[in-house]
Amino acid sequence: MSLLRYKQEFHLDDPRATLAHRDIILRKPFLKRIYEDWYATFTKEQKAFPKGKFLEIGSGGGFLKDVFPGVITSDILALDCCDMVFSAEEMPFKESELQGIFMLNVFHHIPQPWKFLKEAERVLAKGGKVIMIEPANSLFSRFIYRNFHHEPFEPSGKWEIESSGPLSGSNQALPYIYFQRDREKFETEFPSLRIRSIRYHTPLKYLISGGVSMRPLVPAWSYGFFSGVEWLISPLSRLVGMFATIELEKI
């Protein structure tokens, strides 16, 4: 599917849009490499607990199953590429059943994220983790997200968003709101979840990849070069990072 047809034919909440999203990622080598690097963050956790049960929420648009066959994939939409269908706000797992929960650009779409976090407290085993990669709130990212992205970015927003649809409803600043702006409130509301780390990263590569809606600005062979550039400017990540990896641990 062409990027133009993807943008013209499917509403964001149409399951076909999610499948088109996945197809585009797999067909764009530069973008696929970004996802592979992000997935490595998830698979590293699996190696620390080889016998644990791991879940990915919002799997439909990605390909984590291809690199981590043992992961349980899920989505709120009924998709053939996913193992389970359910809402992150009500997960069909027993207490302490999971060792890890992985999310890639999902948290900011959950209408009531506090319900998901309560569920994470319930279903995670002690020492289990939620690892999510989400939009960051840096000086550079705020400019990009507010001026060149279709999803809202409201750092002054509330703890909930309107449920207009699985993908159309969002506030890209929700991770910042929960884990940085209102960190004290988070620690009070979710005493069993500890914020282990928040790492800003990827200031350039996703933009120049074109994402899922634009054509790439650079050839695929330049991926290593731009990875090196990002490494050189990594001391400035809190100012320029477009994404953040957030790690929560059940204590």
C-alpha cells in the first residue's frame, strides 16, 4: 500500500489502518531499523527472566512477535496478527501472572491510563516491569508535535482523555503528565509501581524516516550514520529527544 492511499482511504480507528501501518513499517528499511532498536529494549528484559510471561499491548501496528516469538501480542482491535483482544484498562490475567508488559506508542491513547496502571499493579509479579516507549516532552519535541503532528500534545492536560476511538483519541503528553509533571501523585496513587528510569532519545531518526505517513528523507544505508549523530548529541537528549523510554517496576 502506498503512503498516499493509506492516508486517504482509512480512518485511524479502522482496523485496516493498523494493518497498513504495520505493512508500511516492514517495507521501509530505515523505519524498520528504528523499531528493531526499540524492540531490543523489550527483548533485553525477556533475557533477564527467560521463564517469565510477557505481554505486548497495542501490538497491531508493529512486529515484535517476529523478533520475540514468545511474547503474547494483544490489541483493542480484533486483528489476525494478535493473540488476544482486550482493553488495557481491563486485562484478562491473574494476579502476579506477568513478568513484563511492553508498549510502543500506546499509553497516550488509553482513555483512562490510571485504570491500566492499577491493572499493571495487579497482574505483574514482584520485580516485573512495564516498559513503554512514548512521545517525549522536550523543547524540540514540543515544537514538532504541536506543529507537524495530527495528534494533540497538551502538557497541561488532565489524567484522562475523551474516548473518541482506539487511535484517534490521544494526548501525546500523557506520559509526561503521569511520570514527570505529576510524579508525586503517581507515587501516591500507585505505591506498588516504582519509576526506575525515564530516558529521552531518538531526536532525528524517526523524523527523517518519514514515519508511517511520509516518504523517507534519506536512504536506508544512512541509518548507521544518523545513529552516530544521535549518539554524539545524546548529552542534549532532554532538550531534543522525540521519544522517551519509561521503565516501571512492581515492588
